[in-house]
Amino acid sequence: MSLKYRGLRQLVAVLIVVVSLLIPHVASASEASDASIKQGIEAYEAGEYQKALEYFAEAIRLGATQAGLYYDIGVTHYRLKQYDQADEAFEKVAQSPAWEALALYNRALIAYRRNQPDLAKQYAKQSISLANTTNLAALNSRLLDRLENGSREKSAWSKLIHLGLGYNDNVLVTEAGASAISGEGDTFVDFTGQLKGSVRPENPNKLNYLLLAQVRDYTNLNAYDQMSLRAGVENELGRPNRSVGAFLEQVFLGGKGYELITSLEYKQPLAVSGNNPLGLKYSFNHYSILDSNFAFLGGMRHRLQLEKEKKLGKGSFETYVRGEYNDREDETSAGDFFSYSPLRVGLGAIYKKNLSSRRLFSGSLFLEQSRFMDPDVRSGVVKTRDDTLLEVRLSLFKASTTNWLFRTSYLGTVNNSNYSEFTYNQNIVSFDIFKTF
């Protein structure tokens, strides 16, 4: 079977699994409350806000307690300019860690409408410190700019710039199990520029478009200089943390077009209860890698990730499990053909703690195991390869009063393999500056 049709069959199979996971949207609520929530959303989208509130109230009477319901209630009251009731609803939403940053942004908007600028700034800065997307951070930054500059104008674009300086003690590039390792250390400079806008910003199902450029320039090891260009569209599906996107990415290594990636990405919250939400992310990538020894080197990759977060006082603790299936086919310039499918399973944990209103500590641990049959082009021998990957990340964030964000971080990587060519250790320290507009 060809790569194209085998990959399509696998994609359909994975999508069936994903859809089956999405069917029980809110496991903690009864079917009757689910029906009331659905009717409320339909009434909201039709502009019948008072009727929507009646349906949402009925869902609560039937036992529904999820954060998403209270978010809908808050948004509906906001549309009716009932700011007291909206703020009360978003205060309940903020009790769920996965929704806290978004709820604080909405509370900042309400304080802004109430002419409470100091309170609006407080909520916006807290939301920035907790935001896990650049888009939400940019929304808060624009609100802070309006508060400080006295302007109510909204930019059609959200913009992000990033500059970083660091040292890598073992420069390497890895992709789909193939590694290029210099065995040398070097200092580097990172730069990121991002533009993100919306076609219909006032629509709950708004369409975003994204342009992103990233560069890493090593001081001495020019062959390992990296650049990537990413562009695509993302459709937000009416509810927070739920979206589907399509992207195209070109990666350059040492000035050459190293990798071309097309991808589909989907994410949404699953059934939640109390303060322990469960989220899902799925991505499908088709990739091809440039290598002078190969006529074709690439394949199709599926990645599924389930993540759960728990609020802990002034911080949060997130755990996730990630599964990846990589259907890869290589054809050498001499005509030799190899097909193999690495399977990877990983477990990760992320701890975040607010040290103050402007400082945040983050620490994470990720452990991944992979196993596959690896064809050796030079010897013609097929080997069974087992890899174990361990990553440790430590970061300290600080937000300034002028909306700049600073980060000091450490990344340690240990990879052990029965295939010695791919065994490596790596340590990276860096200092980064971010600014959103």
C-alpha cells in the first residue's frame, strides 16, 4: 500500500478514536442538562440572550456545574451589559485552573467597562502571568495599553516579539528519530516574530490567521543555525480552548531547506468536574526531510495528548500523557526502500507557582519511551531500537510594569538508546525577553 493511502487510512482511524472521545461532552451532567446547555448556546447564537440565560439556569437546576457553563452565563450577561452578574459568573469560572486566565481577562474587561482601571489592570496582569497562549497574552496587553494610554482603539493584529540569548553545551537537531549532533557547545541568539489576527473577531466561531518566524543563530557552528517559517489558519469553535487549525511550516538548517511540514491541529476540553479539567490535543503532520543520501525521507505522524490540571493554592499542577505514531518511509538515492513505524509513549508533569503578582515559577518533567525497527542503510541490517528520553525544564518569569516579560530558563535532556549513535546529553541555559502588542 502506498504511503499516501496508508497514511490516510491511519488518519481516519485516529479521527474515529478522537470523535469517540468527544461524544461524552460533559460527563458530570445529566442528558437533560446537556440538552438545556445546547438550547442555551443556540439561543445565544441567535441573539436571544434572555432566553439563553433561562436555559442555562435550567441546566444548573438539573445539576450541571462545569466551568464552561458558567463561562457561557458570564458572556451572555456581558452581552446584556449586566456586568455585576457577568463578573459573578466569571469569578466561578476562575476557580477552574484551565479557565482561570481567560476568566481573569473577562473580569478585566468588566472592570474596564465599569470605569475601574486599577482593578482592570490587576486582573489583566494576573491573566498574562497565567496565560498559556500568546493570543490571550496579547489581548491582555492591548487592554493594558488602552488603560494606560486612554485609547479604546483595537488593533486588527496581535503581535509578539521575542529575543533570547543562551548557551547549548551539545548542539543537536532531532526530528522523527533522526539526529544530527555536533558534540560541541556554542552560544546562540534566538528571535521570534509573530502576527495573529481574526477575520471575524466578534464571532464566537472566529477565524484566526497566523504568521510566525523563528531564528536560532549559533556563534560558531553555522551548520546548525536554524530558521522556521509557519503560516496557517485556526478556527475557534465557539468555546474557549476548542479550535481546529491547518498550518504549513518550512524549516531551514544551515541555510538549507531541511524540512517541510503540513499539519492539522485540534484541541478541546473534555469532561470536567470541579477544579480538575481534562483536555485533549490531536495533531496530524505530513513531513519530508532534505538529505543528499535519500530520494525521499519523510512520513506521516499522529500525536494524541490528554492533559489534566489541578489548582494548588497560588499555582497549578498539570499532568499529561502523549502518544505518537510515526508512519515513515525512506528511499535512498541508490533505490533501497525502507518502511518503519516508530511508536512513542510519554508522560509529563508541569508545576507552576505565582511567586507574586508579576513573578511566576515553572518546572516540568517529561519521560518518553519509543521502540521501532530501524533499518541501517550502510549495513543493510534492520535493528530493534529502544530509546528513552528524559527532559527537565526550569523557568522563572517576571512581568514588568511596561508589559515586557522576562524569562530565565534551563533545559536538560538525556537520551539513552541501544543504538549508540543516537545517545546524547544536552544542557541549555537562556535568558529571554518577550513583548506583546
